[in-house]
Amino acid sequence: MDRRSFLTKASVGGVAAGAVALAAPAIAQESPTVTWRVTSSFPKSLDTIFGAAETMSKYVSESTDGKFQLQIFPAGELVPGLEAADAVSAGTVEACHTASYYYWGKDPTYALGTTVPFGLNYRQMNAWLYHGGGIDLMNEFFHTQNLHYLPCGNTGVQMGGWYRKEINSLADLQGLKMRIGGFAGKIIEKLGVVPQQIAGGDIYPSLEKGTIDAAEWVGPYDDEKLGFYKVAPYYYYPGWWEGGPTLSTMVNLAKWNELPKAYQGVLATACEASNSNMMANYDYKNPTALKSLVANGAQLRPFPQDVLSAAFDAANATYAEISATNAAFKKIHDSQSAFKKDAYLWAQISEYNYDVFMMSQQQAGKL
């Protein structure tokens, strides 16, 4: 049974054919025509990320026979990308597709809806959100911001960025000017890096001119389009500040409450499906892009252990500082941290051992 058929039949509730004439007016009342504008924080050129909102819109329309329409607008067309959630909160638009950590300057708690340095990975974030009470915890906070939060996309763990020179130790980070956004910049600054806020289109010329020494973006598929390997060949991993960044559909709280329950369910389901779809899209495209980057001169490098250890300690110190004065942040971060301990206990028994063996077979040319 296809999705639309299932949802349509579920909405009708098994009404007998002979009662259709009587039930039709009630069904019409329960299924009004609703059209929302959804402003994205991303340009159309980021087809995987922007595309998650388009996928969500498609699922919603199909599942409601076109009665609930989401019109997706790229960043800047209605609202600047980094102001999307503000516009939704104010009621300027009904909803947005964004990364909540863009607004961490308003309150660090926003970041926990996307990711924080050394946070949960993709699978762990989904487990916590959908089965660990995470969505409810996030909405306990977001409702105070006049927003309703629905997870809607993930890139998986990102890369650690492009560097003009090799990073062999923590000392090599001192004074390094790096394009890096948001919360991650706050942490890496404690390691001696000078964080720079630079729009995507300005990163390449800044690297080429030496205005900055390094830049992080996303991962192989998106990074290849911007050509960073031509001017900053050292490609580091992992992106410890982006372990499992979750995108979200943010809805104006009043608009969410006005929405029929059936439409709320359809939208939540469409967001969950888009969340899974986007990660699968990246998992399919990143391997090919990585091989292409290396073939064109990108040099893969792991971050030195002293860099990772220092960053981990700096992150934990920062979370403790914030938690001492921000009860909402502490409540959510404590919940994520408690789950993370158990999740990695399980992962090292299951996924880690399986994956390490399979990687050894790949390196031996047996796959």
C-alpha cells in the first residue's frame, strides 16, 4: 500500500461506502485547504540540504491530496537565511527549514536541537529525539520561543575542513584564522584559533588570498562544488563539532496549534521521512565525491590526538559554564550526555567491531 493510500484511508477511518454521502461534509471540514510559506536557510545549490525541505513538501502534498501545501523558498528570497527562525517566531512566515544552532547567540539551548561539539552522532541523535524524549524536551524550550520543532534532515558527521598548511600538533592552531560558524567557533577559539564568520560564496577567495588559513563547510559532496582543494589542499577529519547535525522544520507555534491534528501528524511524518532520506542521500554521494577530491589533489589528514583531546576538554568546560546559569540548556544537555554514555557502550560492541572488520576487508581489496 502506498503512503497516500494509507493516510487517506486512515483519515477516513474505514467509513462504509454507504455512509460516504453523510460523512463527506465532516471530512471536508476536517481537511481544509492550507498553504504555508516555508523559508529555507539554504540556497538551492545545496541540493541535498535544500532538497530535504522539497522532499518534506512533496510528502505532505501527496499525503493530503494536495490540500496541505508547503511552498519552499530559498535563503534570501523571503528572509535572509540566518534570520529564518526569527521570522517564523514573529509570524512573518509560517515555517522555516533551518539548523537551530544558527541562533545559539540568542540562547545556547538552540544549538542542542542541531548539534554541539562532541555531541551525538546521527543514529544516536535520532534515537534520543524519537525514543528518548528529545523532541519533547526540545519543544519544552522552543515553545518559549514561539516555535515548534520537528527534526528534518541530517548530514551525518562532517569533515574537519580545509587547511592551507598541515596541522601536526595543537601548537599549529595558534593564531590560525579559520572560517567556522557558531558554537564551534566558541570552542575552537579556546585552542588559539581565530574564528571568522564568512558567507559560503566568500570562502574560496578568502582562502586563495590568504585572508584566512582554513575553512570548514560540510563534507565531500558539498565541499567539492566549491573547489577548496585548489587553494587549501589539506582535508582534515573528523569534524568533531558536527557529529550528527540535525536540521529542523520550525513552525510558528500559533500556526502549529491551529493546524488540524491529522495535518500535524502528516507534517511530523513527512519531516521524519525527509530526515532519513537526506542522510541516505549523503551516504550515497559522499564516497564518490571523496574519491574525486583525492584524485584532484586533496590530501586527507586525521586531526592529531592532542588537538582532539584539547577540543574535547574545552567543550566540556564550556558546557559546564553554560549549565551553571542556563537551566534549559542543562536539562537537555544532561539528557543527551546520559544517553551518549550508554549509546557508545553499545556501539563499541556492535557497530564498531563490525565496521572495523569490514574496513579491513575493504583495505585488503576483498570488497
